[in-house]
Amino acid sequence: TQRFGINVFKVKEIIPCPSLSQLPDAHPYVCGVAHLRGQTIPVLDLARAIGMGRGKPGPESLVIVTEFSRSTHGLLVSQVEKIINMSWDKVMPPPAGSGRTSYLTAITQVDNELIEVIDVEMVLDEVTPADTQVSDETLDKSSALAGRSIEVLVVDDSSVARNQIKQALEQVGVTCHMAKDGKDALEFLQTFANEGIPISQRFQLIISDIEMPEMDGATLCREIRRDESLKELYVLLHSSLSGNFNRDVVADAGANEFLPKYNPDDLAQAVLERAGTAN
């Protein structure tokens, strides 16, 4: 009786649940492995993962095939009702009292019904935790900037994604400030600017997700470019959605760079290269 949502841009296809091959000693959330057109993908029981009972693998159920952070997974669900077009300003952060492990990244309303948007990245991180360790080669590169103050603002609605970025960048001497969405980030930056602090000197770059509630990353970038006190900031859009779609978004929004999630070395090197140029 309860409906949830996920970002449709991360959905590749929706199919009847295929026959699943079982894996010995698999994670409890993993129902099995599906073989789709020459590709093998793990299928996760989404209901069980978020503490809402258990799914029932079989032809009466559906699998949402998704692409997150350079990998493909299947999500077992009981049904898929419809696709809804909704602007990001109609998508709100989850209530503050919902806790850090609520598996929600946002909420919205459809036909006067509350729809909870699932933080799929949190679910995937529990099954296959992302590697946040940067390589020795990248650590060696960071030594050239030792002693310099490198500060970045990380903007992401997923607490898991924020922590992954923070853990990787702290290894190379970067100080991370956090914002949970574009609106939060813009207010944070404008507070500094209103105090007369040269903002582009304080922050070497802004690392922002694209898909976020209240204000998405592309809108944040446009607002930064329109603000005389902020427009010189270097903006890197960082998304679990890859491909030409995001590169078009980057160009349209006026961002400086796009980087697909999530590779700690790629991210750390992008920050170090920017810090070296900025200094």
C-alpha cells in the first residue's frame, strides 16, 4: 500500500523478473544473478534492503535495471506504476527527524500522496561498499601541494556519497565542507560572499551532484554564474549518471568539468590538478 520512487534517469529498462541463478554465501539483499543479453547482473531485493518486508522473485514481479556509479544492478520490486515528470523544486529533502539511515534521499507528493524517494546509493553501498582508498601514485602527487590550504564544497543529497568523497579527498590533504542540496550550498556560499570573503580564493572548487531535491546541481551552477560574487567559482559536476546526457547538462549549466561517480583516484586527481592550477 506504500509507493516509493527512484530517479528515472538511472533506469535502463524494466523487465519481468527473469530466472535467477543463486550465489553461495551472497549478501542477504541479493536474490540472485540475472543473465541479460550476454551481461550478468546482480538482482537486489529492494523491499528487504529498506526494511519493508521481502520481495517475491518470479514472473509476477518486476526488475528495474539501473546504472549507478559505473555499474549495472537489478532491483526487484512488486510493481512499477508510472513515470512522473517533476521539477526538482517540487522534490523536498526528507524530514530532519527521519534519521541518517532512513534510506530516503527525498520526498515529494503525487495526487496528494507522499512518495518517498529511495537513496539507492545507500543500498548499493551496503551490498558492495565503494573503495575510497586513493592510490600511492595519487598520494605522491598530493605531496607537491603539501602545506597549501585546499578547501572544497561537496554538494550531494546522499549522505553515503558525501562521505565517500570526503574519505577520498581527506587522504590528499583536502578539507571538505558539506551541503545536502543546491539550495543549501548556495545559501552557504552567499553567506561567505556577504561577509566580504573572496569566495573563489577560499574554495578551490565546488563538487556537486546533478540530481538533488529543492535545487539540482545544474540549477546551482547557473545561480553561481549569475551571482557576481560567486561566478568565478570552479564547478565540477559529479554524478552517478554517465554518458552524453550529463556532458550536455554540464555545457548548458556553465560548469567547468564533469566526472562520473565514483572513482576515488579520478576525483582526487581532478581536485589536485585544479588546486595546482588555482595556486
